[in-house]
Amino acid sequence: MIAARAAAALILIAGILSGCAGSADRPVYPQISFAHLPKIALDVARVDVANTYASPATEPNVEHRFPVSPAASAMNWGRDRLQPVGDAGVARVTLERASVVEVPLERTRGVRGAFTNDQAERYDGVIVVSVEVVDAAGERLGIVRATAERSQTVPEDISLNEREKVWFEMTEKMMATINQALETQVRTHLRAWIR
């Protein structure tokens, strides 16, 4: 009886430890930040960052499953890059879209398909961010918008860790595009407010 209880306890402990080991094998990805880049000083009293995109959180959308949220990464841009240095007005950074859709791909059928490692899914991502300057009365004085799109296919034998790495890299590359495009547009089309 005691031996049976001891064996059951050992099995339980082994199960718990193997569960912990499995979760420890999954990489932890850093948040995508732009704090290491120079600030863009704007002649406004504050910078507001808003997310107007509501993810459906159901298939075919998969952005809610990403290890690092595309939406959170886009909002980090506004907080990290823009610095208010004025007495009036607002710079509004708005995340308009941060979607990634999974598209199933045609696979090889029959006997040949059993020996073929096809690309199984394609991920189509789109991030859209706008920056507008409004005065104290709420009148828009200027606006710029940047869009980043990226598509990536994955093979049918991809692991969860490999898939999450692909998703992270997609987000990272889309945000690099957003960062470059918005900085160029702000410095070009909102230059009257740059200090």
C-alpha cells in the first residue's frame, strides 16, 4: 500500500516536472521597442496613442496567437518615438489595423504527397498606423499614414516554436517598415511641428 502510494507520488511529480520542462523549452520573445532610437520632438502638449483595431480573435485571423502582439508593437512606436515639447495641441498616433490572416495552401495529393513537404499555410500581415496633429479645438492640422504588409509561407511539418519565430520575425519586419515610413513622413509632411 505504501509502495503503491510512493509510486503514484513519483509519477505525479514526474508529470509535473515534464510539464514544466515543456513550457521552459518555448522561447520568450522580447517586446518590440523603439526606445533605443532618437526621439522626434514635436511642438505639441501631449502625444496620445490609441488602438482602433479590434481583432476578431478567430480564424482566419491569427494575430492574437502571436508571441508578441503586432498591435502592442505599433503602439510602442508612438510612445517611444514621439516626444511632446510644446504648450498646446496633440499628436495622435492611431493604430488602424494590425491583422494577420492564415491562408491554407494547396498540398500535393496521393502517393507523391506522402513524400512531399509542402508549404501548408501563408500568413498575410498588414499594419496601418497614422499620426495626426490637432489643435486645442480638435481641428486636424496635418496627418500622415504608413502601411506595412508582409506575407510568409510555412511548411506542413513546422513546429509551434518555429511558427512563433516566423510570426515574431513578421512583426519585427513590418514594424521596421512602419518605423522608417512614419519617421520619413513625419519629418517631411509634419515638419512644421518638429522642434
